[in-house]
Amino acid sequence: MLGLRQNLAQFMLLVAVNALVGGTLGQERTVLPLLADQVFGLGQYTAALTYIVAFGVAKAATNYFAGTLSDRYGRKPVLVAGWLIALPVPLLLIFGDSWGLIVAANVVLGISQGLTWSTTVMMKMDLVGPERRGLAMGLNEAAGYLGVAGTALATGYIASSFGLRPWPFLLGAAFIAIGLGLSVLTVRETHHHAKAEAAGHVSIHAEAGAGLGTREVFTLTSFRDRSLSSISQAGLVNNLNDGLTWGLFPVLFAAAGLGIEHIGILAAAYPAVWGAGQMVTGPLSDRIGRKPLIAGGMLVQAAALAMVYPTLLAAIGDVAHPLWRARSVGIYRLWRDGGFAVGALLSGVLADAYGIPAAVLAVAAITAASGVLVAVRMRRTDHHRRG
């Protein structure tokens, strides 16, 4: 049976699991940029940000396959596989004695995040159906990014007291162990909910029917459909911003003389506001529609990540047919998390050549252009729910 109320216990369990997924990523946010600078002596920003490029490429590629795999084998096996893949990450971060091993840890982390985070998104969409999709995605992304923020804050304090390694990464190890245990023992399969929804689904337009192959879903999501392609480019630009803040801001704060605990607070503030805001903007998109928040959020980037993130995912769910929605979500997330790599490369090159302020201004200009593109090109996606 579809619906948030009908599946509340399982839904809230998945919210908790995604908070752990976010925490696994958050173990790096404060500490790794400082490791690059203070332990490995990487003076150039471009070189220091290679771990974000590796993470972004690995996560983006894995997102693509996560949707197909979850349709073929079910959501739960993919979720469990993601946690299993994450097991060596803390060990690599603790004992890695070369920057190459740190980059390798981020490749593994990206694969794990692509499987776990994508699957929790799909499972919540499966459970709630179309009526509360914005609320569901708001809660999902809020849990994940509050997990990122809380862990970034905690690791900052741990590192200031006990050093950059190993203690901060033991927190990530604990999150992986708990997440794996919950996923194996308590999470239930949700694929059958998507199949039930498909029986009564009415496509928004003729091209979004049920019988599409993976290649057709890719071209529709990436290029052909005005709404899906607008959502995909907006997602890429959103994470381009995150690649900038993740990689450069801690180094910038350290250069200004701030201690590690204060850097942790600032590194946590960004995803904390992002995460908490989505508990408001997700359900708001159910009421006023997806397009105004996506376009407005991209134009006002100070509040954009809260406005945009859950509504991008909800809009994908509006357009995509339930039988290929998981693949479309995976393709969207391929583009979105490719933004980590693009943002890290672009901001690193610009920061090396012109300084960090120039990198920030360039990313802001790209973000504004993305918002204009959404406003011009994207259709409303939520009208089918209004009868």
C-alpha cells in the first residue's frame, strides 16, 4: 500500500539510514582538506582537490548503474552492497601514507555513496507514492545533509583534541557498521510498491510511457525532455557549488588563522542549513510546485541548496514512469554528482590562477545562468497531482 502514513515506520528507518550515509561522507568534510595541506603538503589547489574529483566521478558513474541494478535485483541488495563496499574506507583514510591512497579511498567512498544514497531515494519514492513526494525527498535529503553537517562538526572537535588521524575517521567506521546492520536486519524491499504505483500511473506526456529501454531513459532524462534535462543540469550546477565549498573553504579558513574546531563549525554550517531547510522546501514544493523553487533557488544560491535539492528529486519522480523511475533518478544523479568533479576541477584551476575569490565569483555566475535556463526551459511537473 502506497502512502507515507501507511509506511511510516519503514520510511523513518530509511531516513535514519540516510543520515548514516551522510555521516559517512561527513567524516571527510573538515579533515581531508587539512590533511592535503598540512600532512601531504599539496600546495596547489588543483592537486589538493583530486580526491573530490575522484569521489565525484565514481559516485556519478555508480548512480547511473544503481537505478538499473535496483530495478533488476531489488533495492535492498543494492543498499547492502553499498555499505559493504564502504567498509575499507576508514582504514584507507587512517593508514594511507600517500595521497594516491587517499584518492583511492574516495573512489571507494564514491561507489558506496552512489549505491546507498541513490537507493534510499528510490525506496522512499516507492513507499510514499506521488502525493507526498516533495515531503519525502525533503526528509531524505535533510537527514543526509544534517548527517554530513553533524559529522563535519564532530570531526572538527575530535581533530582539534586528538589530531587529524586516526580518531575522526573512527566515527565514520561506526556509521558504516550501524548502517550495514540496519540495512541487513530491518530494511525491507520496496520495489513491489513501484510496480503497484505503475498500474495506475498516468504519464505527463506521451514520451514518458512505461515501455522505455535504458538508452531511451538516458537520452530523455539528459537531453530530450525539457523538464528532466533542465533538472539534470541544475543538479550538476548545485554540486559544482558543493565541490567548491568542500574543497576550498576549510583551506581558506585555515589560512585566515582559524583553529580546526572553528573550521569544523563553518564546514558544518553550510550542509546544516542546506539539510534543515529541505524539511520546509520539500513539502512546500508539493503545495506550490517544483519549478518556482528550482528556478528561484538557483538564482538565490545562498538559499538555493535547500530550495532546490528535494524539489529536483521530486520533479524527476513527477515525470518519470514508476517502471523506469529508478533508472531516471540514477541518470539525474549521474549528472548531479558529476558536479563534484566539475566543481573541484574548475574551482581548483581558477583558485590556482586567480585566487579563491575569483573561483567563487565564477561559480556564482554559472549558478545564476543555470537558474535562468530552468526558468525558461522547464515545464511544471506537479500538475498531474492536482486533478
